[in-house]
Amino acid sequence: MSKAKQDIKLYHKWTFKDIEVKDKGLKRYLNLTPMVLPHSMGRHEHQRFRKARVNIVERFINGFMRPGKNAGNKAKVTNIVKQAFEIIHLRTGKNPVEILVQAVENAAPCEDVTRISYGGVVYHLSVDIAPQRRIDLALRYLTGGARKASINNPRSIQETIADELILAANHDIKSVAMAKRHEIERIARSSR
């Protein structure tokens, strides 16, 4: 890696340098390309599987841009995630990008259930999940849990994002994403 790429830090604070993806299945799809501001202008949209080249922080930010309060406000959501990363750094003393990567790895389910019908009778069958979909589901569960926790709550969205990521990174079942993963895998185990 060139010297210039090593000096690039997210928001000029957090490095991507020593972060390692421990899950070998997700390694190819969890992009940790160094960037200062996570915004790729949607260059990945028009080709299949190009979202694997988008930085994981930007994909996390994009997960908050659902219909509702933050739809279309990427600058606002970017600032919210930046403040949440500050809270994570204050609470744990670790690199928040590393916490995000651990949370995504831990919240990504490995098995799911599909429906198969034979002559009008429906059977549920346990199947393995593709790595790209595992990351998509983990990001959906993490962002959904943080958004849901902030509704009708005096705590800010930044605090709920920080809580969700820290809990998921520590394998804590109090995290919405971890609870969903365990629920999906429990159903898949019962339908083997």
C-alpha cells in the first residue's frame, strides 16, 4: 500500500490501516478502502455486485436513508454517523470503524429458511446465505435497530447508533441485530 493511502483517515480521525475482517466468507465483500468522506456519488448503482466495492461506512450511512425522516439527506446522515463514531470512541477507546466491522461480522446471519412447495404442501428448508446478502442483512438489522430505538425516545439517534454498534460488536443479545440473527438461525436450525 502506498504512503498516500496509509495517511487517509475517515473524517481525518480514524484509520482503516490495522482493521482486519476475521470472517473469511465476508472478507471479499466488506470493503475497507481508505477514504476521508464516505460518499461515492452512486457509481456502484448500475452494475451487479458493484456495491461490494463501496466502503462499509458508506453502506452503513446509506442504510439510514430509508423513507421517513432522513430520506435523501445524505449530508445530515453522514454527520449523524460521524457524531455516533465520536461517542463510540469516547465509550470504548477503540477505532469506531473497527467496532462497525465487528458489529457487521457478528450480526450477519449464516443460515435462513426458504419455502419449497410440493403439490400444494409447503415445506421450509434451511439454506446457507451468500456473503453479500449476509452483509446486506447485517447492515439492515443494525440501522433498523438504531432507528427504531430512537423513535419516541429522549436519547438522540447518535446515541442509539453507538449503543447498537457497541452491543453488536460485543455479541450482546440486547442488540436488535444480534437478536434478529439468533432468531433467524434458530428457525433455520429447526427446519433442517
